[in-house]
Amino acid sequence: MGELVLKDLGKKFGEVTAVKDVNLTIHDGEFVVLLGPSGCGKTTTLRLIAGLEEATGGDIYLDGRRLNDVLPRDRDIAMVFQNYALYPHMTVYKNMAFGLKLRRFPRREIDQRVKHAADILGIEHLLHRYPRQLSGGQRQRVAVGRAIVRNPRVFLFDEPLSNLDAKLRVQTRVELLKLHRQLAATSVYVTHDQVEAMTMGDRIVIMLDGTVQQVGPPMEVYQKPANQFVAGFIGSPSMNFLPARVRASEGRLRLEGKGFRIPLPAERARELESFRDREVTFGIRPEDLILHTGGQEGNSIKALVEIVEPVGSDIFLDLNLEGAPLTARVEASARVKRGQEVTLAPNPARLHAFDPETGDAIL
């Protein structure tokens, strides 16, 4: 078992609140990603779980056992750091065995555990090398192997891929996912990379200023963001935001702003009825703006193309909508040039609206 529960968890450094009232249950065998910008409290939360920082409020439980006063070495938790933290004067074998030796495990059991972990990670041939003789990806595997040999109930990963190049990061990400499925261990993974979060997590915990903004499966967080921050942070390119007003016209509600008048489908209009004649922030993802060749004028947006960015499978268009920036993601086959005026049709099922005062999602 490895169910981890955080109750009203908090941490202050003097007058600075790094983590505030975090409530989260991480189920046995679940892979949960803490995601957010630098300084949002995700690494501090991880260090609180590991016992490397002392909580100034709240509680941490592992399978019902309160961990607040338990020493890090006795928490049955293993942490993989961003900088690998390998001993340069020790071989791979000795690096992986070191923690077990400190805990006075029998030599035979240490040997079995190290070789088993090396076999899982495919680094058996590296056991007699030193860290300086390894690539970045190999060092990261050794760091993970050092955690595996402990056979902990919970694995903690603190941005373990950030020091790798882009190609190796993708490869190692896949290897970590395979490893998680093989070990079926509870894992908490910290990153600022939303692609890692979306592809790896069973659930994502999005943080800002030490507080949890939203918790949910990746696609739920992507499609139904709880607020404007989450909507803008998840997705690449990020969601477009435009000031708008909810107006009634010909018996239908519309989102109207500078350069657009978008009618709302009846089932979605009900959600905005209480905001009639009020200001909102209109949100639309770049991929939900479809290049339009005809149709009703009122259901489209006309904008000027400023930059065309081919990225292989798609084209990103940086647009000017009467002075406001707008980004569209269109098919690679689209024939669009800089300086051209294009017409875009927003997908009516993928419209978003946010309260401009609170930032909370209302549509």
C-alpha cells in the first residue's frame, strides 16, 4: 500500500508563505504530477512529503500513519533529484548500494537488489563505471535505480528530466512511465513542463502561489479548466483571451467584443444567462479556431496574419485582431501568407468564458 494524504499542508519561510492549505489524496499506485510555474510551491510540497522541510501547518499521512515527526530515512519514501546527486568517487554499483549499506542490509540482499534494479533499468553493463563516464540519461537511470533498490512505498521525482536535451527527455519520459507500470508504485512527480504533465500523469495538480488551483485527469483539466490561470497555463500555444460582453440579440445570447460577435449554442447559453449585459473574458484555444471559407459573417472572426510558424504537423498563425493578439493552430496544408486577412470560425462547443474579477470559469 502507498496512499498519501495531505491535509491543510502549509509551509512558511519567515513571512513568506510557500505552501498554503494543500489538501490532496494520492491513491496507491497512482502517478500524480505537481505542475506550475517557478515559485508556485510544487517542489516545497515535495520536500515536505520527503521530510526535507518541516511543515508549519497541516499533516502528512502515508497509509494512515502521520509522518510529520518521522525522520526522512524512516518514511519509506525515495526521492529522485533534479541534479542526480551521485557520488563522483563511487561506481554505479556503489552509488546504488550506498543507502542500503547505511541501513545495514545484508551484503547478499544489497547485491540482489542492486542487480535487480539495474536489470529493470537496462544498466547492468554500467555497474562498474563512474558517473563521469556516463551520459545524462544514464546518470538519471542510476539516480532512479538508487531509489528503486529501497523498494519504497512512494517515489518522489523533482524535475528529473530538466537537465536532459529534448530528444533524450522524451525517451526517458517513456522509460519512466514503463517503469511506473512495472513497479505499480505510488509516484509524485514535479515539473514545470506541461507536456510531461499531460503525457505522464494519472492526475495533474496545478499550483500557483502555494495553493492548488485544480486537480484532475489531464484531459479534464485541459478541456474544463477551473479558472483563467489553468486555462492559460495548460496548452501550447496557450489559450487566447479577449475581453467580451454577453449580449442578447434575436433571442440568442452572443459573446461580443472588438472584431467578433459569436452566437452561443442554446445549451451553453444557459451557463452565461446570469452574465447577460456583463463583461467576461472570452477564451478560445488556437486549435479551436478553424480556417473559414464561407458561412455567416456573425459566426466568424477576421484577423490579419502577422507571423506564420510552420512546425511540421501544424502551422501556428500569430494574428492581429483589431490590435489584440490572437493565435490559431491550423493544418500544415493551409496556404496562408504574412499580411493576409483570414477568416476563422470558433468551434461553438469549445468556447470558454471567465469572470474578469475572480478569474473563475463560467463557461
